[in-house]
Amino acid sequence: MFSYSPESLASYIEQDNKDSLKIYTDLVLAHKESLKTYPIETNIMGIYFVDILKILTLVLFKEKEIGFGIEPNGKFVNRKLDTWPYIGYDDIRYGCSIDQKEFGKKHSTVQSNIKILLQSLVNLQYLIRNPAVRCSLISPKIDYGPNFLWSKTTDIKTNLINVKPGWFAVPGLNDQIELLKGQVIQIMKKHNYIFPAKSMASLIENHIKADCSEGHHNFKLKGNILLLRCGNELQNRMLSVAAMQQDMPVVNIMHGEGFGVYDEPVASEYGEQMYSSAILGYGNRITSIQDTYKFKIKKGVSYIPSNGVNVYKYYQPKFSGITHNKKINYYYYPTTLRGASHRFGPYMDTVDSLYLLWQKSLFTMFGDSIKIKAHPKEKYSMSYSFPMVETVEGSFKELLNTIDVFVFDFIGTAFNEACATNKPIIYFDLGIKNINSDALVWIKERVIYFDIKKGLPSMEEIQERVRFDSMENTYSDKFSLCGTDQSRAESLRDGIINFL
């Protein structure tokens, strides 16, 4: 059984990351071996690399949780899974019935009639002028608010991608799957999985065949560049290799209001950047510190810096501590729970049950001075039971004036937005994310930093440390802002034109 403490949680997270990183490394070696026979533009293991990493690490984690007796509670979370990622806690406990699964992700991009009409009206202007760039994309809206690519320039003509399920095919699919199944079985045996390796191989085979067929697809992208969001999404990886087959460069848009903070596989050449020709990031710092990353920007990929939309809006060049003597309002911004379907690694999350124990210890320490900011994407809110702590809804903008001090244990969009303000921030480093060493220096310049490997601080120490003199905001300057007044759409526009 697992005995909880902040220090034991940190050790558990560290071991999870080490174990799942080994799976990632073995998958990279397997992919490199497959490239000797099947080129990258039709290589099925590359296309499904992130999906395979997710299902293998998810099962690795679930087996470990069951062994320690710390798997999440509740039938909804503990059930068998009928759809992706197919293997729930009960599938491991009682056996997995492959015939009962509904395979595939059923992805498609069928545009609505109103979007098609609007795009046609926008493109009427090109009847009398030739654009410098013709861009295929799923949506011209690249960020929050009215940040449409075509609204910022007449130099780029946007063409909406419209595809139905079942469009994708690769040559040699069956042979590729047989090779992949053998590689998956080898990896699972090497790492002593409890779940049957042959069952896993069959699940992956059915997962692939649900959305991909043998042969050559006849889908053609319009234009001379493909613009996509997340490079980890399966549909975007399929579109990317379709673009490669047409010698069309791929530009991926990063999100999160900051870039270069993490040094992780999902942001690497096997994740976000696998098919990228260029990426739209945030800030300029990453370009000058590439040698400090294990998972670097892939060789040959162009980097386009930009401003975080909300960071630019909230940015204050200086921040300071608490000066009033009233009760301090702390607002805690958690990450989401992972439930039955969303755990994977490395460096992505931790066990829900342990995360909730961590939160309980946090709330006990802060007492009635802290509130929980509900995560807008939380799927497992039924797992929360902290009646002693008020949970608040509302946007970042709506709550900002009521917050004295932000509290985080995870670096995401809200953290990067908070860093742009003039409010104090407490950051408890659980070790979930692999923060770049250079970025950590500037994070510590911006926040009141606690490493939970050393245990929780006292409330007296926290109250003392939140009162400090004015300081420079160096973190936002480096990882969220690019030094211009341009919107992200304008930065992307210039980056695409310069790239071509």
C-alpha cells in the first residue's frame, strides 16, 4: 500500500516519469527501425506514434495503481472502456474483450455550410488579385477572440479542409501493422506488463484499421502550405503526411500562452514537431537556449515567435507582493483530473487519488483563505469532495480583481497568464512536468517557488514571503512575448511569407 506524504508523491511522480520515458525511448528505436523499410510520409508507426505511446503508458500506470491500491474510486472511472483508449481499470483486472470495443477516433472535418459560404465570400477578393500564399487549414481562427488569419492580410488565401471519415490510406498497411505488432509485443515483454501483449497488439491493429486502409488516398490539399494546430492529434498527423506527399510544408500552431518552458517528448520531433516545417510559438528565448534542451526544436524546423494573446493584454513589467493588512485571498488553479481515459506519460500528469490527497493537504494548510478555481475542461468533477473549500467559476478576466495571490502546481495557460499580471504567485513544483533548466531560473525569478520533495512550507513562511518589494517580470518577456506589438495572426502571416 502507498503511504501518502508530499515527499512520497514527488517520488511516485518521478518514478512514473522514468518508467514511461523508457517506453518512449523504446518506441523511438522501433520507429527508427521501421523507417528502414517504410518512409516517413507513409510510415504508420510515425503517424500513430503518440497514440501508441498513450495507450502503452496509460496501461503501465494503471497496472501500477492497481498494485498499490490507489486507482481512482467510482464505477464511472473504474469501468471497462468501450472506446479509445480501450483499456480501463476493469479491463486489466478482469480481462479485455476485444470484440466489444468500438474502434477508431471517428475523426473528420466536415465544414458547416455557413463556414463554407463565409470562406467563399472572403475569397472573392482573389478574383482580382493573386495572393502571395495559398493556405489549407481546418479553421482560419488561430486563437482567442476575432483572431482570424484572413482578417489580418490580403496576402494569404485560406482554403478550408473538408474531409469525411475513411479518407486516409497508406501503402503496405498490413505489412506495417505486422511489424508494429511485433515491436509492441517486444516492448511490453521487456517492461513486464501484466496486460497480455498479444491483446494489446490486436487492440492497436484494430485502432489503426478503423481509420486507415490499405492503398493510396486520393485526397488533395489546396494551396502551397498546410496550417494546423496540435501536431499530436491523429487527424493532424494524417493531414501532415498527406501534405508531405504533395511536397507541401506544414506549419503547426502552439498554444498555452508560453513556449519553451517544457523539455518533453510530446513537444519534440516525435510529438508536436514530427511533420513540422515551421512552428508558431511564443517568445524568443527558446531560440537562444537550444543547447539546454534534451528534446529540441527539430533540425530544419523554422521557429516563428509571437505574443501570447492574453499575456500581451495583462502584461505588467513589474510585480509586487501584498502590501495591505487585510485577509489575503489565495486562488488555487489546479490541473484536470485524468479519470479512466486521459493518463499518459512521460511528464503529463499523476494519479488522481494522490493528486486529491495533495490538494487536501494544501487546503488544510491554507484553511479558509483559499478558493479553488474550477478548471474549464474538468471532466471528472464528481471526484472532488472538498466542501470546506469554496469552488468558484468565471473567466480569468472576471476573477482577476478579486485575487490577491495565485497558487499553482502545474504550468499551463492560466499560469502563463498569471505571470503576466502584477500579482504574487505561489508555485508548488510536484515534478509532473519536465521544466527546462533555463526556464526554471526565470520561473523562480517570477514566483514564490516550493519544491515538494522537501515537504510543505509552513503558512507563516508563505505569509511572510508574499510580502515583497517590486520586481521585474522577466519570465513573460522571454517565454510569452516576442518584443513586437503584432497579434499572433500578424506574426504568423509574416512568418509564413518569410518561410516561403
